[in-house]
Amino acid sequence: MSLSSAPATLSTLKRLSPTVLLSEPALDDITQQQAVHDDQPEIVTTSHSPNLKHQKLIILFTWMSAHPKHILKYVDGYRTRYPNAKILVVRSSPADLFYRRSSTQRRWLAPVVKAIESFSCTDTGADEPQIGLHIFSNGGCYQARNFFLAYRAATTAAPFPTHSKIFDSSPGRATFKRSVLALSSGLPRAGLTRVLLLVLIYIVMSAYCIIVVPFGLLGPIERTRNALNDRDLMQGERKRFYVYSEMDPMVGWADVEAHAQDASKKGFEVRCEKFQGTGHCAHVRADDGVRYWNIVHSLWDGGEEKTMAPVPNEDVCKRDRSATPDE
């Protein structure tokens, strides 16, 4: 894939590798916002009043085959709220999950590793972590795992810097139905190509269920779930939020809450936000995005929201135990 072949809708982002893109703040915006901050040193940061004093590094691990227009909505949302942030976008595709070599994937993630190394060398002087990871769906989780492995391999002597995470519609499990839905989400809506690729997806998932599941082998999604709760690999994490919905057709709410529960038991600081009636990676559409972006602000700027009170380890997501987990 050529580095110059980025879709037109992503032309405003700088392509650093076949999977990594960069959105940098406009110099005029930084100058203007810094001038406002210097004139008003006591300004209070809210979800609509960005943190102007400290630059943030925001990394978006997007869901599998995410459409450029959807990626840009999140980039623009962050840019509006954090105008002086450096925003990296890490894309994912079925090829990453099934056949692309690990060495190739880690090489393509090298720009993210370099950004973390450069950012961690600066003294931000901030109370809250200035590195934020926003991880969407299983595809984003898989790339996040690859990134942490790449970072550890490239910087064996350097611990990962302090950061926070948002797990958005993730992590799930590789059930047959949900996997088919996820893998087919990026296909053409109609035509012979869609039919042929759907047949291929059914063949691949059938083989997975026949070969991997009966023998208790761990597939890539299960390995990813485990890695994201590995204290050694996830070093530097200060806190994490899970954002999910019972209406998500691709990632079951019970799978998300089970992962959050396990994370809490392993010592991670965990909070959950369950949305009602929102689809996969679409929680930002609820309440015109107000609640969603308040969650982001609460995590990365230290603001406390009434809905985000700490929860005890024994019931981290206040699960409705009368409900039946999704199959």
C-alpha cells in the first residue's frame, strides 16, 4: 500500500505508515489558545473548555475497516476540545488479524512508538496523564496489543509512561455470529463482491470454530483480551473507562463487563459507562454527544461527573445479574 494513497477524506491527516496517521494542531490555533490561557491563568477546564496549558497526545485505535468519515468525526471531536493536542490514528483491517506478519505490523506501528518515546521525555507538569488511548472495538484492541508489544520490544529499558484508556465497545469475544458481523461490516452493501467475501468469511469462521475452539486454543481476540489486563504489559496505566451498550450487535455487554471485572481484580482503576439504545462504536450519538464527551473529559482532565463515581471491586460495573448474557 502506497503512503500516498490515503483516501481523499483523510487528506488532512499526515500518513506516517500504512496504518498510522497524524493530526497536528494548527500553529495559529495554538498561539491563539495559549494567549487566551496566559491572559486568564485561573480559567477552569470543562468538557467544552479544553485544557490549554498542557499538550496531550491522543491515540485513536479505530475499529476494523472504519470508514474515513467516521474516523474524522472523532478526530474533529478531539480537535475541538483539545486544540493543541497531537492526535495519532491507528487503523485496523481483517488482514492484521488473519495473515499480516507480526513483524510488518510492528514496523508500521513504529511511528506511534517514537511518538510515545518523544512525548515521555517532556515534562508536562500536569496532574493528570497527558497521554490518552481511545480503543474502539476488537480491531482497535488488537492493534493496541500489537502496539504495546512493539513498544516493549523497542524500548526494553523504558517503562511505558503514565496514561489513561477508554475502551469503546470493547473488548468482546470471538463468537461466530458477532465475528461475522464485525468482519462483514466493511464490505460493499451489495453485489457479487460482497457475496464472495461473505462466503470467505463464513469459511474462515467455521474453520476457526472447528479447529481452535474445541481444543481450547486461544485465538487472536482471546489473546488480546488477556494482554489488555496484563499488569506487566499495561504498565503506566493510571485508569481506564469502559463505554458500551446492551444494544451493540458486535460486542456483548456481558463480555465487556467481564473484562472490566477481571481488570479491577488485577488492580486496575476501572469505571464503566453503559449507554442505552446505542449501536457499535456509536455511543457518541446519544444526547448529542454531551454525555460521551463528558466521559472523555472526566477521564483525561480529572473532572468528576455524577455518573462516574468509583465502584467497588466486587461489582465494578454494577451488573444486572438478572439479565442473560448475550450469546
